[in-house]
Amino acid sequence: MATDRAALEARWLDITRRELPALADARDWPVRADHCFQRILLDAACDGVWYDTIVQRPAYAHAPDAILARAVVLGEGAIAGTVDLAELNTRSLRWRRARKAER
């Protein structure tokens, strides 16, 4: 089981630190930095601002397996072109603005 988690975290880091940033210019995505991809995918996997669900940092290391797995699937979908990363970013930013307005 620990090996599965290690593989999931390794895949997450590869997707968000290498694969998505390498595609950003060609896909004309609104973000380029690894932490932005991580925010977008984790927010989508949590159906809201990730730090309302994952309290410890780094988030990927403390996310429940199901959330991290969902974030990886979303990232792989963005790489494959079946997930609209720009739309996920828009939703993430909307959730964050709404959360800020509540404060």
C-alpha cells in the first residue's frame, strides 16, 4: 500500500512539475508554474478550495488517496486534451474569490 502511495505522489509531481508546465505555452494555458497546476487540480479534486479539505502541507503529501488520485486523473486528462485546464482554473479562481468574500 505504501508503494502505491509513493507511486501516486511520484506521478503527481511529474505531472505538475514537468509535464503540464512543458505543455503550457503550446496549449496557451493561463498558468505556467507548477504550484498553479497543483492549485487547479487539487481544487477540482476537492470540489472547492483545497485547503478547506486538506489542512496540512504540502497538500499532495497529506491529501487522502482518493483526492490525490482524482487530481492525477484530472492532470492526465489535461495532458491528453480531454480535460479543459483553463475551465478548471476559472472554477478554482471563482471558488477562491467566493471564499475570500465570505471572510
